[in-house]
Amino acid sequence: MNHRALHTVLAVAVITALILLAGEATTPLLYTATNTSTAAHVDPATVPKLSDNDPDALIPLMEDLLGKTGTLTLNIKLKDYESAERDLARYAELSGRFAELVINLDISRTDIGEFQRNNQENLAALGALLDDARRFEDLQRVEIQIKGDEGQRAAVIYEGEVLQQKLQGGAAAYAGREDVTIRIADRYGVNATPYRESVRNYAEIVGATVSRQAEAGESSPSPLSITVTPDTGRYGDSLSITGTYTGGTAGTLTKAYVDSQIAGNAILDESGTYACSYRVDRIPAGLHLAYTVADVIHSNVATFEIRPDDTTITLTLEEDRVFTVCTGNLTTAGGRPVTLAPILLRVDGDTPITTETDENGTYREVISLPAGEHIIKAEFDAVGYPLSASESPGATVIVPSGGLSPFPFIAAIATALGSGWYLRRRHRPKEVAPAPEPVETVSVEEEAATPPLVDLAGLPPREAATVLFYALRSRLGLPEAKTPRDCAQLAPAHAGFFERYEQIRYAGETPSEEELRAMKEEALGGEEHAA
Amino acid sequence: MQREAWAVFLLLFLAGAVAYAHVTTTAEEYSRYNVGWNGTSGFAAVEIRDLTDLDPTAILLIFAPDQPFSPDEAGSLRAFLDSGGRILIADEEGNANQLLADLGSAMRVRPGNLSSLDRDHAAPGLFTVSVVGNDTLFAGVETIRVNRPAAVEGGEPLLETSPLTWDDADGDGRPGGKEIFRTAIVCAREGNLTVLGDPSLFINAMLPENPAFIENLQPVLVDAAHSRTGTTSPVINTIAWIQETPAVATALIALGVLPVAWRFGRKRDE
């Protein structure tokens, strides 16, 4: 193989290898495989391990939670409030662990998630039951102490009335979750008997307060009346709270309360009536209580019901250079915008980003995403609203990458240039004795007349022999491809020369000065040509 | 000059070795010529193509079948079962259901996307199931790690998922909506016939996950005629055919050796 062909093969091989590497250089898989999978399986070695996964605790925790409700309500019923406090603290702790587990396992959209939400409401209800039962007991004691003071007694009775209404609402809501909770518990083989008992205990506690309040309130009609119209509503509705104050003076400020939170103010008019509006916004579905206070006079307690409504959330994606703009609307089933509501934008089923709707129920969030294809969903969890949770269909956005990394290509070009330089340097002619000039094929007679010039000065003996071999072969007009043995056969007259050269060339022998002189004479065709 | 020649030859040799490795391996799922994570090159088994006269002491594994069984073949398998032989069908696509019906079994594979919370990896389809039946295949094994299995209906349950398992129909990896938690069976048996809803247990990446189960399987024969352990690569199939056909192998060796011998003989004459 000649020199040039070798270099060409080397260069082509190097360049090909670099091109192949450059094609893969921007593919991360070459360096670190992550989440390698097909439709049939995933590669366990490339899937991250979970550190805080404890699904085995889930079902035992459900059993513990339901068990706590039974003992807690029993202690409240028995008025053992200290034990009930401890039960409630333990119940809250278990509920916290359970909620954390549900979030970690990402199962909030399952029936276990529903169980967890019901449990959170049960926790709040039982906490309120304990507080209200205690407060009711206190009111009973105060009522006895202030016997004779009708003004203070009326205030106590009104507060008792509010408490009793609240307890009744709580009991109805607590019982309303019974069927769903027990159905879920049964699915997972969880013992729901203590929970059933808690529902009964809750009803009995409330029943007892109703009886006592009825006895206390029989002799105390209020001069301040209250009516809520209509007595049912949905998100976005406006309810009217109206009434009259017998004996009240015009211009008296009347405060309206819903669930003990101030909900509006009204001024008594000349005829002693007042009116204010209450807009249904962030308030849970269910039964609620309203009362008004003018001066120190409390009205009776009115009840109204808020009914749940479905919601729809939309999501539109727009690309703005490196950012993705997420916009959408949150509306009720009736088309009302849900205002100032929290919205979660979930990217690729993970990474929730929080935003909020405006006064028109519209939200807009600009997010920055890494290159690649992403699926984004908008979610409304509806916690605290008389609305159902909703989720938009997944919208896909493809964020273009910043282009291929120039590094591999720069490296490839640099390496190719370096290889070229090296090959060029290696290809420079060696500073050795020049090979005889190429001689055109001529007859032996013609060549003999024009012997080549040979300069052996400074050459080692073996190389000098080679130069003389080339010279004789050239002089005889033999092709360059012919070996010494071929030449000996083609020119028997010079066989001695060629055989000796064969030994020098292939057997590694070194010619003497004498031999070289004789070879030179023979190569140049006679004594007269010697240098 | 000589050094460069050696460098070129070394380079060509390495390139040739790489090219040979490339054309004689494949990335096809379950292929025994696939040395990657999803191949079965590391699963020790004897491949057979003729289903008649099988050794009843061995377990016959029909693995991710993608070819139908003829009535004769089904009859051979029935005879094998009747003679005390044991068949393990590993399938998650439901392709084995027709064979199961032909064998008179009530078991069926129900393709799906089972996922579970009972896992220690982030991938919901890679989870742990419990051994619930008494079977030599699972002797000394309490749990098996499965990899995107399918449910198996009918038969005596052998492997059962935890109740916190769902069919991830929307593929989002999260339970919710119409996806409800339920226990599923991923392996069951009827007599000597066992159906496993997860052929992924035999891929290279899964072999270290369930070593006791893989060991319990031995010795095992794999039905290469219907299983997806083969390949569509013409180069590999040609090489395999040559290896399996002594006459062709001999002819090829002769074709390689004779010119060299002739050349050496000629040199000696010179």
C-alpha cells in the first residue's frame, strides 16, 4: 500500500469517526440514560428511586382516623373535655400525616383523596363541636349567674341560639359525609363502626343543646327580626338580609353576620326596617346561619343554604419567544366568572405553578419552560368554595431548543484540520538520497548509451546499493515494479549484480567498499562512468 | 511506513469488529440478540422450534407470543400438559388468549396499563406484587417486582397487586378520574398451565430484580417459533441459519480455507 493511500484511509477514517460522534454529541443518552422505557417496560436502572414513599401506611391510617372520631365524640358527649382535647390533638396529628401522604403519593384525585378531604372537614367539624359544646356549657353557667338581668340574659340566649344553629348545621354536614366515607372505608376493608358511632354521638350532642336552648328561649322574643331571601343560593348569587327593629331609631347601624363573620352593614330607616345584600363567594356549600345586631340587641338566627355548582376551566397556550403564556377562564356551570380564585398550572403532571383569576374570572401566567414537549393542565381545587373542582384538558406546547451545540462541530473541524496538518507534515520528502529520475522504458542498447548520473556521496552502504540497483534497472530499461529476482531473470548478464543486491536488501547484509565500487561500475555501464 | 500500515490495519480491524457487533445485535424488544436492557440475551434458556416430544421435566416458556398456534401445535401442547409437562405463558398483549382457549383454559390476559403505589421507583408501572399462591415457581419468594404488567383473569391467583393499584388508562402516571384503585392478579394457574401477565420479567434489565424466581424456572425451554425472542434482522438470521446448518457452515469454512491453501501452495512452488 503506498504512502498516499495510507494517509487517505487514515484521514477518511478519522473524519468519519468525528462525523459520527458529532451526530451523537447533542444526544444526552450518549452520556446518561434517564427514564429509558418502551410501551412494554421501563429500565429500572434509569428510573429514580423514591425515598419518601410509604403507601403501606395509608390504609392503617384510614382506620386510625375513623377510630378516633368515635372516642372523640363520646368524650364530648360525656363532657370529658380534657380527654376530648387529647383525642382531638391526636386526631389532628394523624390527619396531618394522612394529608401529607396523600400529597406525596399524588392520589388526591382518587377516592382516597376524597376520603382525605372528608376527613379534613370532619376534623374541622369535630374541633368546632368541641369548642361549641364547651361554649354552650359556659353559656348555661352564665345564664344561671345573671338570672334577673333580662338584657344580659337575652344576649346569652341569642349567642346560645347561634351556637345551636351552628351545631345543627355542623351535625347535618357531618352526617352528610357518612355514606361516602363508609363506602370508601368498606372498599379498603377499613372498620367504619367507630365513625358510625361518632355520627350518632354528634347528633345526640346537638339534640341535647337544642332541647336546652328551647327551654331557655321560650320567654325571650327579640325586637330585631331577620329574614334571608331567597333561603337558598349558589356561587355569585346575591341574598337579601332584611328585617325590622321594633322600637329602634332611624339611622341606627345594624350589622349582619354570616357564620359569626361580619357580612354587611345596614342603616335603619324611618319605618324601622333595614336591608343589606350578601354575595355568595368563598363559602362552603351547606347550611349557614345569619343574624343581625343593632345597638346591643341581637336578632333571632336565620338559616340559609348554599348549593354546590360545577365549574369549567379553560386553558390556552401562546408562545412568546422563550416564554409560554397560559391564559384561560374559570366559570360556573351557569357561565358566571369565578373571581379571585386560585388556579394551579401543572406542567407535565408535576411542578404546580400558582396563579389567580381576576375580576372577570380570567387568569394569565407567563412561564418559562425547558426545551422539549410539555403538557400543561389548569386545575381549580375549589377548596372553601361552593363549587366543584375542575381541570382543563391537557394542552401541549413544544419549546424549541436553542439549536445544536456548536462544540462538537468546532471540535470536529479542529481535529480534521489538525489531522490534515499532521498528514501534510508527514508527507514531506525525506532528506535521503534522491531516487533515480524516472526513466522511460527504452531498450537496453539505448540506455547503455545514456547512463544515469549517480551520486553516492554520504550515503550508507546499503542505501548506496539500493541507488545503484535503481540505476542499473533504469539503465537496462526494466520496469520499476520488477524485483531484484525478476531483474536477474530478465537480464542474466547482470544476474550477479542483482543477486548480490537481493542479499543486501532482504538478508540485511552490508556491502563492502570494493563491492560498491564494482556495482557502481556495472550500474553505470563501465569504468569511464565512475564518479 | 510500516507503523502507519499497522495503524490502518488496526483501525480497520476495530471498525470491522464494531461493524460486526452492530450487525449481529439488535435493539428489538425481547430479542435474544438484543444485549441491551430490553433484550433477553442474558436469560438462560434452550430455544426449541418443534413442539412435539417435549421433555416433560422441563418448563416450556411461551414468551410474548406474536405468532398464532396451529391446531397441531395446540394439540402438541395439550399432550405435553397431559404428560405432566408444565407451560408458562408470559404475555401482556393478549396474543396468548386464543391459545389459552384452544388449551381449554378459562384464564385470559387483559392488556392494560397497571400501575401501583406499592413501589420504590418513580415509574408507576414498575412496582411490587405479592406471592399469594403456593407454587414451585415462587418457592422462597415473597414479592416480585413487575414491569408494566397486564392483569390475568381466571385460574388460581399466584401473584396479586396491592389494593393501591389502578389501570392508568390516560397514561399520566397519576390515579384519578375514572381510574379507581383495585387489586389485580398478574399471574395465575390452572393445573400445569401458568399465565404470567408480564414477559418483561425476562428482559436483561429485570433479571437482577427477581433472581430467585428466575432460578426456580430452570431448566426452561423457550418456544422460539412463536415467541418474540427472534429478530427480523436478515444478517442475524442468516448467521443463525448458517450456525444451525452444518453443511452450509462446512461449505463456508471450505470457501474461506481453500483459496488460502491454494495461495500458499503456489508460493511454495515459486
